[in-house]
Amino acid sequence: MNDNSHVPREEFEQFRRNALWALSRLREMVTYQGKELHHLRSLLQEQVALTRQALNHGKSIRIGTGPLWEKQNQAWAKELVRLIRKYFNEDDIQELLFNFDLSYGDFRNGGRHGAIRRIVLYFYNRGTMSELALYCQIVRPKVPWPLTAVDVSIS
């Protein structure tokens, strides 16, 4: 066998570790998505029951996600702000903005804490907080980031 076709053991081991890490992350993401789907199913069942009850009593109904879901998302946003403040320094915040193709100038007013609030609000308003949370998880894997609203308890 030609030595040029042989992959050095160290390279193979590094590739193997990277592949196992990626597989582990995918499993975690699937688990979190399963939790979110379970929670959404529960909310939908609750909404269906309330709708039936309202219709049976001749009341009009308003279709939407409801205040409970909004409160859950707000708790998620607050937790992301808290954790980013704790684990990200100024360079990390600038790197985050760069990776999402956002301008630092649009978020810097109000200092570091104000910038973090505005960054989370940016993702909150677009319904993409899971992207922000996943990014944070990748950058700081040892921190228990809530990857979905379901992972946050409402106080």
C-alpha cells in the first residue's frame, strides 16, 4: 500500500472526535425539538379545549398563541440576556454580531448590557431566538443554554 494514501492516526482521531461531537450536538438538538413539539402539542390541546368550551357557550373566540406562550418566550429572552451577560465579553458580543452579519454600531448604544438586551430583542422580534441560543451553545458548550422556550421555567 502506498504511504500517500494512508491517513495519519492523529488526523483520523481528530476527525473521529469532531464527527462524534457533531453527532452529539445533533442528538441534543433533536431532543430539544422533541421537547418543544411536546410543549406545543400541549398548548394546542389546551387551546382546542378552550375553543370548544367557548363555542359551546356561544362566545366568540380569538385564535392565537395566547398569553401563556408569550410569557414563556419572554422568560426565555430574559434568561438568554442573563446568560450572555454572564458568559460573553465585549469581544464575544462583537463576534456574535459579525457571525450573524449584524452591525455592531446598531447595537452598541447603552453599553454592553444595553447591547445584549437589543441583540436578544432583535432575535425575539424575528422569532429566531433558537438560532441565537444554538450559537451561544456552540460558543460556550459547558453553559446550560435554554435552546427552546420550553427549557425555561416561568417564575
